[in-house]
Amino acid sequence: MPNHPWPRLAALACALTLAGCGSDAQPALAPAPATTTATTPPPTRTPTVAPTPTVDPYAGVALIERTAWTENVDGARLLVLPSPAGRQTSYPGSDARAWQEVVAAAPAADAPGMRDQFVCHWVWARLVQPNKPSWNLEPWRPAVGYQATVDASCNPGGPER
């Protein structure tokens, strides 16, 4: 078994506590502190945010695995399947590079509203449903702008069927 520092750290922590971690010895009581009128506010915590990469870790790696056109009851649908790199990257501008890959693979995707649907999936579906097999983009959906597309859960003009 590897030599882990946890038992030593636990022993050190016990030695530093007032209770003594089960020891029968009673710690000496410290004298009462002098009374003061000033109080110190508790320290504030700043949320930790992952740093934005400065070098694209997936440069030269496909962000889109493949695309496929299908038909459903509402009309045409482009299935966009992101690659593992496309699911993981947080590099600035990677959404634009991925969209270029989509349009190169399926030129008809360059239609009004489709990029907004794609970016909505790129930003939000990766967070909410990171393992969703495909992102479905439909050219028949109205082009309502990015924010309205997000407000419609990436499906403006009606729910996904």
C-alpha cells in the first residue's frame, strides 16, 4: 500500500484540536481574551472560475464528428454530432470554428436561424445535456435571434419532436 500523508495529517489535526481526538488529557484553558469593541468581518469567498485557455488544446482536431440530414413530421432536420473535442473545448471562438465545420459538411445548414440554433446547443446543450447524441437543427424554425432561440430552449417555433 502506498505511503499516504493522510494518517499523519489526521494525527497533526487531532493534536491541534482542543478535544485531543479521544485523548484523556484535558487541554489547558487559555486566558480569556481582553474585551474589544472592534469586530472583524468574516472573510469573503470569491467563487473560483476556471481560467480561459490561452492556447487551443484542440487545434487541428475536428469539433464536429459528423452531420446527417433527416426528415420528421415538421420537415428537414440536420443532426449535428459533436466530437469528444467538441464536447470538451472551452477555447474562445471554438463555436465559430465548429459552425464552419458544420457548414462545410452540410452547406444547406447556412440558412436563417440555423446558426443561432447551433450556438444555443453549443453553449447550453453541452451544459444541460452533455451526452446528448446529436443536436437537431431545423431550417423550418423561425429566425428569431439568438436570445429568443435560447429562451425557446434552442427550438423556436415549437417544441422538438
